[in-house]
Amino acid sequence: MMSETDDGLVDDLNARIGVLTRREVEARLLVPLIEALGEEFGRERVLGVVKRGGGGIAREQGAGLAEAMGGEDEVAFADSLAYWTRDDALELEMLKQGEGDLHFNVRRCRYAEMYRALGVPELGALLSCNRDGALVEGFNGEAVFERTQTIMEGADFCDFRYRFPVKDAD
């Protein structure tokens, strides 16, 4: 995934190192910073700011992803999953793909494992899972995303359900 950032730099980090490695590097920097800011300004207040900021970043990344993938339908989005599954970061069970639908379950999540190993599973949900809806919103503002459970929050699997608008064939 290569997209230009607001400062004119090309963000190709996901393509170069994968999202799992990127998230670990981000977490190792952000977690102590969030904890220090929480002590100074109140944890809930800081977590709210992080949530809003992360959503904005994810929307921008989603728009860049659609551009990099050359489309904003379920096929392009499914192809982009290679960035998130790199290095066996996720084990996916594909349930449905086609006619605008992309449904899958995540059976193993190394992101959750990494955040647990760092001792911050509650921040993992904030720093990773929380971004999923905003990412698809940036990718395609008409897409619908539903998820009722995550491994990060203790479920046996994550249930990802996407519905993308289908263009009429003329």
C-alpha cells in the first residue's frame, strides 16, 4: 500500500514491513506515551483523544489504500488483506466473497498475541481493532462494516462482515 501523506511523503511502510510489525513499533512508542499522558491529564480523556486520532489516521489510510489498490470494491479490499495477513499475522476463514459481500472470520490474531505479550491487551483493541471501521470508511464511504466480537476482547474469533455497494453493469 503506497499513499501520499498530507506532508507529501509516500507511506509505503505496510508494503515494506507489514502491518503486524508496524503495529508493534507503534505500540512500543505509544503505550508509554499514553500511560504518561494518562497520569498527567486523566486516562479516560487521553484514551478518547487516541481513539479519535486513530480513527482519523485510519480513514486517511483507507483512502490511500483504495487509491493504491486501484478500486474501492470488495475485490480490491480483499486483495489488500495481504498487508494485514503478512507473516501469518492473521488466520482467515473466508466465508463469502462476491456481489459486494466480503465475510470472513479471523481464527488466529497475532496482533492480539503481540499486545498481550506487551502487557496491554486493552490498548490493543484501541490501537488496532478500533481502526477497522474507520479504515473501510476511508476506503469506501458507502461500505458497511459489522463486527460483533474480537479475539482481542476475549472471543474465540473475530467476525468481519463487509458490504460494498455494487455498481450496475451497463
